[in-house]
Amino acid sequence: MQASSSRPVPIALAVYATDAVGATKEVVHSTGAYSDAPTGVVTGLFRLTPSPTGYIVIPSTYHPTIHAPFTLVAHADQPFTLAALT
């Protein structure tokens, strides 16, 4: 994930398993500590087990009052769907 900002914004990304109503459960993978690297953050390779309730990807900034647009890039060896939560 990379923040699209003129100045570095500390960012991180976490992937959560969800329950039957879509609430987050445990973190299944993350980028770890927040980083303000201009290239963004990377999770490294990991595998998600197919789940009927799915997963939620949550990008965040270190400072909760700072919002920044971002680009999320995902690669997979199987088809998957990404949808924005509203």
C-alpha cells in the first residue's frame, strides 16, 4: 500500500478475518510497524484460506486525524474480489 501524498505519511495495513456479520475477528497478516517510506508498505507473501465470511483489509495512518489517499495493490494465484466498504 502506498499513500498518495506530497509528504510522507506513516501507514500500515492489516488483514482481518471476519465473522458471519462482517465484524473483524483476529488479524491474519499485517505490514507490521507503521512506515513513512515513500514506496509504501508491503506485507510479503502470505496465503489466505478460503472463508465464507471473507476478510477485511484495513489501511491506516499512524495519526488517526491524518487522512491520506492510497493505492492498494494485491496479487493472487487464484481469482478474488475486492470491494469497498461503505
